[in-house]
Amino acid sequence: MKNIWYQAALAMKDETVRLYRRLHQIPEVAYQETETHAFLRETLDRWGVPYAAPDAHITVAQVQGALPGAVVGIRCDTDALPVQEETGAEFASLHPGVMHACGHDAHMAAGLSAIRMLLDRKNDLHGLVKVIFQPAEEGEAGADQVIATGLADDVDVFFAIHVWSPYETGTLHIAPVTVSAAVDMFTITLSGSGGHGATPEKCHDAITAGAALVQSLQTVVSRRVSPMQPAVLTIGSFHAGAVGNIIADRAELSGTIRALDEETRTLIETETESIMRQVAAAYHCGAEMKNRRISDVVRNDGRAAELARRCALEMADEKLVQPQRAMMIGDDFANYGRIAPICYAQVGIADREKGTDYPHHSGHFRVDEDVLPLCAAWMASFAFRAGMEWNGGENR
């Protein structure tokens, strides 16, 4: 029935907003989301929803339909960021220096409301819906932690929504495209020999080597990668030395690699390590690189994206259902693609009058609460339709 999910979501908007505001007040960074998951579990217990809780930071709710069908996974990330909130909201963070500055609180609230709506129609629901409340999405490999539990092994198709401030509020974005980049996070340690600042000839200066390395690494993308291949290499942290008259014997650089295909990603990894060793040797320093592959490329499965688009068109005018474009951000939702097809959708929240157009990861970031019903309805609608149409796993 047209709009049934959106109408149901509108009817429970006040409850969804209440859930969102409470979750916003108790932000916790990666792998510290104990209060958050306690709240999620209390809510699920109150509703009589079974869930698996393999540790304090992972909760997988389960809504079993009365009819046979596919296993559908809905991902909701739970971690916040080490950002001081500056919104002035009456429901602002109660944890100084920590804030839901990316919208994960909205994802959780929408996920809970989707569960409630699916429960109300479980006699018509095909298959099993697993709503995965996942920790540590912000570059800390939380998806891999969920995957390691085995709780997602039987999922036939995964769906996730991200509220998105670059897009106009109330727009729904979905397409069978590459949405975001593969992400690496690396640390390079340079080891020299320190000494008095007045006798540099007796030392091997790790700061000088580090400065040269930062400059040299800028050529990886500009000179090693084809201009037809989008890529990013950023050094975001450089720590060395203690006082001005001591030559540092150690420097540590941290950065990230982003690419939209595996070949480019591997090339950048290889070239980064090669340049590191050459520059370090030129300055008589040792060098070590530790690289973590945080997430794969988020590439929407064509069939899943079309299903999500049909669901969106049932809830919103066609002009509000818009395509996506590739971004150099990352999301470890991609890693679920190692199990089954994935679909990553976005819901616009930008409204200047409401103050919801600030960038993600900003202390001023706010979610337009009027889009929460859209998010919940899209999750529930996709889960319901996929349960009927995905043929119980035959399409893996």
C-alpha cells in the first residue's frame, strides 16, 4: 500500500525524536559505547524484541516474520566523535568533549523505530530482519568486529542509511554507483639520533626527515597516480621533539589514503612505503610504516539499489528521489559486502533556516528532526520488500 511505512513513521515521530534526543545526550567514542547500547537494549527489552549481545558494544536486534523469506541486515552505527558540542541545543551532549557530530544518533533512532513498525506487521513480514547496532564506524573497524561474531553470516542483503548535510533536507539519494572510497589509516615512525641543537652534525634529525617526507608524499597522488583516478593522501598529524634546543631522535606521522578502486589503493600504499624508505635513508634515519585497511569501497549493488529506489518513490515525490555521487569519505559498511550485496543510501538534512546545514564532524552539526520519519520508513520498507523479493539467499 502506497505510503504505509511513511504514514506509520509519521504517527510515531514524537517517539522517534525522543529516542534521537536521548541518544544525542549520551555520545561515546569508538568501543566505549556502553551507555548507548544499554539504552538500546533497555528499549528493545521494553518492546519484547530479542537481540544478540556478544559484547557491550554490539547489539543485533531480530524481527522474525511469520512468512518465509530472506534475511535482511540493516546497519545502524553507534559511535560518536571527540568533538565539543556548540549547537546550544536543549538536549546537547552530557559528555564534555564528545558529540554525535555525524548523525549516528539519528541512524539509531530511525533503526529503533523501523523495528517497532516491522513488529506491528510481523504477521505479514517475510524472513528475518537483523538490525545491527554497530560500534566504531569512525575509522576503527567496527564492522569487522561485528562480522567476526558470525551474527551477519546468514544475511542475504544489507541496507544502511546515512543522514547527509551536503544534500537538501528531505531528499532521498540512491543509485547503483560507487558511493565512497576505500580507506586506509597509516602511521609512519622515523628514528634518528638526537642531541644538542648546537651540534647538529652529531645528530640525525627526525624532524628534518619528517618534513621532507611530508613534502615528498604529496607527489604520490600528483605524480604516481593517473589524473583519471580519484585519490587522496593526507598527512593529518606530525609529532616530534620536546623543546627547541634538542634535536629530535623520533618523529611520528599519521595519515590516510583514499581511493575508489583497489588497484589505485594498492599503488598508493606501495608508493608511500617506497618513498618513506628512500627519504628516511637520505636523512640517515630508520623508518617503519604501519597501515590499517579500515574499509573497502562502498559500491551499491544494482538490484538492491533499484529495490531501495522503488521504496523511496513510494514515500516521496519523484523529484525528491535523487542520485548519488562518489565521495572520498569512507564507511566500513562496505565490509559487509564481503558477505552479501550492500546498499548505502543517504537522506538530505540541510536546511539553513533550521541550522542543519553545518558540515559533518563540526561542533555545530545538527540533524533536521523532520527527516527522521523518512529514515525510519525507508529502513522498514526496504527490509519488508527485500524479505519478500530476495528469495531467501539464492541471490548471494
